[in-house]
Amino acid sequence: MPFAFKRYNDCILLVNYAGEHYFIDSIEFEQLLGHTLDKDTSTFKTLKSKFFIYNDLEELHSVIELLANQIRTKQQYLLNFTSLHMIETTTLCNLRCTYCHASTASCDTDKYNRHNVFNKDAIDKIIEMIFQTASKYIKIELQGGEPLTHWGLCKYIIDKSYQKNLEHEDKSIEIILCTNLTLMDESKLEFLKKYKVIISTSLDGTQEMHDAHRVTYGNKGSYNTFVQKLFLTRKVLGHNSVGALLTVTSKNLYRLKEVIDEYIRLEFDGIFIRPLNPYGRAKDLDNIDFGYSIEEFINEYIKALNYIISLNLNGKVFVDYYSSLLMRRILTPFSTGFVDLQSPAGAGISGVMYDFDGNVYPTDEARMLARMGDNNFCIGNVIKNSYSEIFYSEKLVNITKSSILQTMPGCHHCVFNMYCGSDPIRNYAEYKDLTGFRPDSGFCKRNMLIFDYLLDIVKKNNVDAMNVFWSWINKKNVKEIAI
């Protein structure tokens, strides 16, 4: 049956279309290719059980059916078309983060007063369109700018969405508010508590690291206010109501252990170590003074991952979310639903972005490009276009066609393509081409190096590390897994 392979010093990694993997030595690999592998060996039996091979043509149909079933399970997310709906509530922000991807504007009085009026027709149409989605599980994510600078709109969207949900009892909704927290207060929190809104925020490490980039327009650090509002938010909404994202710059890259310790000190139960992306103020990654190479990032990421593994082995439950979702892809037959790593890409078909003026974009990054002056990826407007005109638009079809790894140059033969994903919007941002150029792709290099490291752990059967990964996948304490 079809499979991809990669040679290492002492063995060859095989991966089939369902993501099943197997490490085989060079001699048996040659025997496999020459159809001379002994049927009585454990290697033959294992490869047969994982649908790499079949005995005779009579078995072929059933093997194809079983393999197809595994592929359907891996691609389960495609049935939830489209589950994540992001709404940009404003371009205004009270902070001026040096790496801001969103190209935000200052909250000066004139802009604030002009912008604090919203197009009710556009917002109503956005909410109506969200509930036309085929997915029964809807996530509505309020983004900015800083959404709390436009609190009236946030309240309207949240309240209107739950009212609309009463007309669609077959669907369930969850609302996420992306905020830097600095404008949060008890009144807002009581409203958010009523609707069980989840908070997504940003933390870049210690006060020194956080304040190096996340500053006000007066160049004052935001850390102290952030921490104060973090604990206020947890007090009102509950401890597990807040998650944080880390943005890695050269200011914290070589101090990720300190970042992790700060996350733990502030009582977070995990971390997502996110590299810079080429949008907004971080557009030119090679020239900005807080940038770094892919190799530098991977070296420090691996050190951080090993530190997190050691914490878990010593009794502290703390998750590295990125390696956790990658290992779930490698070790289980299930889909992760992670929009940034899907084939075809999640752009439009798993997640979609609505601007407050009604324009629709397949990803948040596509909307960021529009803010930078490139509106090529606008797939319609909720006032002017119907659901089918937007979601079956030629632009979205082309993005989807161009993002299937099994047909993309440089990806179709890659051993990791069943674990990886495609980012056509980033490809366009870097190469002005939806497929990009693999040899230079930072996205590709980063994921390949991480996959190499994780699969080396699997190959060596590092029991301690594997127990930690299984504990994350199964959401259990590592001690329970070790038993």
C-alpha cells in the first residue's frame, strides 16, 4: 500500500496515508521493497496490521476499506464546516506591542469616538451567517485590536449570538474573548460570567520580558496591570476561564525556562510556545531587531520541552500544547482540529474571519494582510453576498485546492505530511504564491525539525517522555500513565 519514508542513520521511518508509522532497519526495508520480507517475521505482521502491506489481491478491497476508515477518522474535522468564527470588533488598541500582527491603531479620543459606533446591519448579518454553518459546534471568537475598547459591540455580539442560538437548538455555542485584560473590570466580568465567556490573553514571561514589547502608546509596561486583572478575572469567572499565548522574540527565546516558571507562578497549567509570524509590525522577520532563525527557535524550543517533561516527571502537571497536539496526531487515529495544521488548510472551511464592516476572510492572517494593504483574500461581504456565494467562492475553492499536502510540490512525498498542515496565506505573504517554496519555508523547516525530534523520542521508546505525552493526550497525571 502507499507510504512515504525517510532514512535516518540506523533505520527508516515509514508513514502511510492514515498516519500509521513504523521504524524498520535497512535490510528489512530492502526486503519489503523487493517483496521478499518473510511473512513469519514480526515486522511483516506489524506492517500488515498497520495497513502498509497486504498478502494477496483478495485482501486488497478490505484493506482499502479499513485504511479509508482510518483516513476518515483523521479528517473528521471536515464534517464540522465551519466551526470557528472570528469577528474583528475593532482595530483600536490601548497597547502598542512592537510585534503586533494586527496593525492596530491608537485609542486617541477622535478615533475612539468615531469608531465606537458600529454597523448594526453588518453585525446582524455576520451573526445570521454564523448560524448557517453546517457545524453543530460553534466557537465565536471576538478579536481586535483590543475588543474591550469597543465593549458596546462585544456585549451586542455576545447577547445577540445567544438569542440567535435559541432559534437553532441543534447547535451549541462557545464565545471566546481575546483581550490583553488591561481594560477589564468587575462590571464587564459579571456580564461575561452570565454567558460563560472564555478569555484568551497574552503573556510573554516575566515582567521584564512582557514589558519589553507589550507597552502602552506612552511606552509604559503593561505587566503589573495584566497580573492584577488576571487574578480579578479568575476570581469572577473561575480559575480555568483564562488561557494565555506566548509570543517568542529574541528577548525571551533564550530564557524560556524563566518564561515557563513565570507561567507556573501565575498558575497556568500549560503553555503554547508561538514563534513570530510575518504580519503587521513583524512583517520583515529577517530585519526586525527581535527576530531569530528557525534553527535558533528549534534549539531553544527543544530545551524548553525537555524542561517541561522533567517538571511533569517530578509531579508538576504542566502541558506544552504544541507538542501535545503533534503527538496526538502521531500516536492516535484521531483528528486534533487545530486550524493551523490541516490538509486541506483550515482556511474558511474550519475557521473564518469577519471584519466589523462585514468583509469576510478565510483566516485571521488574511485579514491582517488586508490591513497591510493587500485585500486579495476577501471572499465576500455579509451584506452583499449570500452564505453560498462566500463559502463556495472561487477564491476559497482555489485556496483549498492549493493546500492539500498530498498534491503540493515538496509535500506530496514528505514522510510527515499526514501529521502536518498547510498555510497558504502565509505562503502568499512570503512568496506571493499559495503553495510557497519548501526549501525556504520557515513554517516547513520548523515543523520538520520538531517532528524529527518527537519521532526520535518514539523510536528510542523514551519511556519517561512517552508517559508524559500520553498523560497529556489522555488528560491524566503522569503517575497514572506510568502504572
